[in-house]
Amino acid sequence: MTDIYLAHGKSVLEPIRKGFGRGLLEAGQRYDNVVAACADLTESTQMHMFAEAFPDRFVEVGVAEQNLVTVGAGLAAMGKIPFVSSYAAFSPGRNWEQIRTTICLNDQPVKVIGSHAGISVGPDGATHQMLEDIALMRSLPNMVVLAPCDSIEAAKATLAMAKDKRPNYMRLAREATPIITTAQTPFEIGKAYVFRPGEEVTIVATGTMTYQALEAAKILAKDRIEVEVIHAPTIKPLDESLIIKSAKKTGLVLTAEEGQIAGGLGGAVAELLSEHQPTRLFRIGMKDRFGESGEPDELLKHFGLDADHIAMSVHHLLMTHRKADRGE
């Protein structure tokens, strides 16, 4: 993979949610049965492009997230491909039961978009920093869970969701983040990708944390530690074969996510490896804590989710492993 960040030598920033907006517009142009609904956050979730282009295929339900997803389920039952969006704190945070009962139980292909996820929402604080959505959604039968790493991948994921027959959930970040993929970078639901090969430690990252993992890998390379960075844009279904193959090679795995490690990506990888490839594992993410108000970069550093802390965690994991090998 050749990514924009490495090719240009500097980061190009754009909110991931803008990629969703462009992808939804293109999906609407490609497929007449794509429809959309929002809970009074049309511009914030970047649905306004679709709403302006296809006003007869867009529904503004107002501040009523439970109604939002049940309307989506009804539209899906009538043969439509509905995308429904709100802040992740409210959807799935407020309407999980309706998602469970009207969408998943009936296996309706509704596409739930949770924007402004993670602590990088920043000054809005703990109430709006949705950290539990991955755990909530991956526990639901039939539900696909996605977390793209940048705006380019978000657009690809949106188009893939429009063709997928299952219920889907995609989490999006609020702030502008580095673009690390290109138009040629592959994306397929259910697939993870090696963004940087390595032999000593595997880092499995998702969403915004993939960039942090790649930056950590650069730091570690200066210490002659070569880590393998796997980007997992699909958290459910997890790309089990790729993760097991890498874990078997390196023998050490670290996961990184901008959410609760309990039940999130770290939980998914721990479940997989404990059953199929027992491996020493360290999980980076929110550890049974709520977020706080602050600027995104400040919060990532405060909670140990930035590249420097990931690199330190890799050093600690290697040291612990070597001590165990020596019987210390």
C-alpha cells in the first residue's frame, strides 16, 4: 500500500465523516433504492449532500433517535436501503433496543451511522464521547461493525454498505484526521490489511488509531523494532485468518482503538486468539473510564492513545515477554 501520508511526507487532514457524506451521495446516484434519514444533525453527520440532491429520498425525523431506526427498519422492509445517522452517543447510545428488535431481529439491511464517536469529540466532554458503541454493536446478532481510518476509506465503506445485505454500523470521528489511504487502497467488508509489515510485534488497530499505530511504528523503527501494523476497518466480522497468521509470526499482539477495550476491538482479538492462537496481548484504549473535556490531541495523550504511548507500550510488551522467557 502506498499511502498519501508517506508519499507526500506530510499529513493531509479531513474529517472522516466527510468521506461518508460523499460516499452516500455517490451511493444515491448509483442506486435508486438508497434512502436516508437523520435525527436533526444532517450537516453534522454530512448527510446534507444527499438530502440536497435527493430531497424526495430523505427524511428528517427530528430529535427522536428511537423513531429514526424504526423508520429505517420499515423502509428496509419495503425494499429500500436506508442509511440513518446521528451522533454515536445517541445512536446506538439511546436507541440500542430499537436497533436490536426492529433491525437485527428482523435482519433488515439498515445502515446505522454513528458520528462523533470516540474521545476526539473533544470539548463536548464525556456525555458526547461515545466509547461503548463498538461493544454494544458487535454483541448484536447479524450486525456488521465498521470503523474506517480516514475519509477516503469511509467513502468506500459507505458504497460497500449499500451493497451489503446485512445490518451495518459504521462509527465516524468528528475532527479532521490524517488521510492515510488512497483511491487504490483496497477495502472489503470483513477484510483487514497489513499497512506495515514487521516481525517482532503485531499491532491491530482500527479507525483513527491506525494512523497513531503507523506513527508509533516509525518511532519504534528508530530503535530497530519492526512492528507489523494491521488495519482492521471491519471489527465484525473480524478477519480472523490474517490476525492469527500475524500473531503466529510475531508471538506478541497489541490492539489499539478509540473506545472501551472491554468488548471492543481488543475484546474481539482477545476472544479470537484465546481460542485459536494463544498469544501475549496488550490492549490500548479506554480502560473502564469515561472521557473528559479537552482538545482532541490533549485527550489522546492524556488517555495514552497517541503514537508515543503506543510505542512505549510496545517496549513494555517486549520487555515483559523477554523477562518471561528468562523465567524472571
